[in-house]
Amino acid sequence: MQAIRTERIGGVGILTIDRPERWNAMDVETAHAFRTAGLRLARDESVRAVVVRGTPGIFCSGADLRYVREGGEPGDLGYLRPEGRQEPPGFGAAFQQILEYLHSAISEIRRAPKPFVAAVDGVAAAGGFGIAMACDLVFASERASFEWAYGKTGLTGAESSTFLLPRLLGFRRAMDLVLRNPRLDAAAARDLGLVNEVFPTEGFEERVLAEGQRLAEGPTRAFGVAKALLNRAAGLDRLDAHLGQELEELVRVAGTEDFAAGIEGFFAKRPARFGGR
């Protein structure tokens, strides 16, 4: 079964992350498929709005840490190691495989001249949180939850989160999410400004599709221009450079003792014991 599915309903494109056995986490194959699907929907002029969703009860939990722990896909690592360039240390190469594709997809979402809507029904954590925040609108079911989560395993943040959070929340609240890492329910995320609207869990997909159809029936060319202007006003024309910095720093930190302790704690289902190294 494909981990990324796309379909069309009228002018609405729907991108589904369908890997529930791994909490819709992204290995390199899934990340590559996500980028390809996002790019096609973003550039297809007959698609006038896009809904990004997970499976019932799960949006996305970010990078697949089991895949990372196992070292990634050796056959796909060559492009990361041009001749004379040192391989990222520790677990960095496996993360780089995944994030190269996810960051490209997020950049495409922000540049797309049409609305992208995140439909969060369940858990959005780490990279899943970042993907949702990168969309233009976020609708959540009553059972949705949002968590920055990177600090649990000793990571620095990626998938646009460190760029968008200060713009969405302000500096102090963004620091609170990063340092204290509260798990936000749907209502709390809405009250902070991370979510546009919360819908009942029953009938959630239908409500989001109706919102997508309303957008697709609107003046989408004008929406696209307005989106570009808002991007520029909010400084999002600097997003690509920041994504590059996020990737570089996360790959570096993935080679530290703290991340090794973090991934060990994750699979042992206990809090990590960090030494600050």
C-alpha cells in the first residue's frame, strides 16, 4: 500500500499520509513521495486548493526514528556524500535523507499560488507539527493534539518550525513551546493562534472538504497573489535559507551524545538522560 495517496474532488486536491502502523512517520521513501505529491498538486492549475491530512486519529509524527536508528537507506545516501565531503556524523545522514525531501515540500507549499489546508485529526508532533504550521490554514478535530517534541530526543527543530513559530506566536510563546514542550489539545492550539478552527471529530473530513471546496470556488488567482504578498510581509521570502540552516543544525546535533541518549530513551519508552554533550 502506498504511504502517500492523492485524489481529486472537484477543484480540491487531497494529499493523505497513510502509514498508520508507524504513526504516519516519514522514512525516506515516504518523504520523497510526499514531496512529489505536494509539488504536483501545487503546480496543477486545475487544482485550486489542497488539503493535507493523515489517517483517522493520526496526522503525522515526523521523521521515522526507527528508520533513522537503522541507518537510513544505503543506496540513497550517495548524493549526500559528494567526493571529498565527509559523511554527517552519527544519525545525521539518515535525517538528511528525509529532511531534504520534506524541506523541499514545505518550500513548495509556501510558494504555491493556492491555499494549502492542514486537516489535523489526532497527533501532529515534531515534523508533523511543522508540516501543519507550514500550511495556510489549519483545521483540527476535537481529538487533535500538537507538540513541538524535538527536545524529547535532543534535537533542534526542523520542517520550518523554528522559522514559523515566532511569526505565529511571538517570541516568548515560541520559546515556551520549544523549552517546556507542552502538548496542546485542539482548543489550546486554537487559542494560541496555531489553529484556525476546531470541528467535531465525527464528520471532520466532510467539514474540512467543504472548507476546501469553498476555497476552490473562490478567486484563487487573487488568493495566490495575496498569499505571496503576505509571505513577503511576514518575511517568508527568507524561508528557504532558514530551512537550509535547520537542516544543517539538526544533522549536526544528530551526531551528538545527547541525541544518542534521546533515541535510546525513545525506544526504551522512558525519558532520555541528557548530559549536555
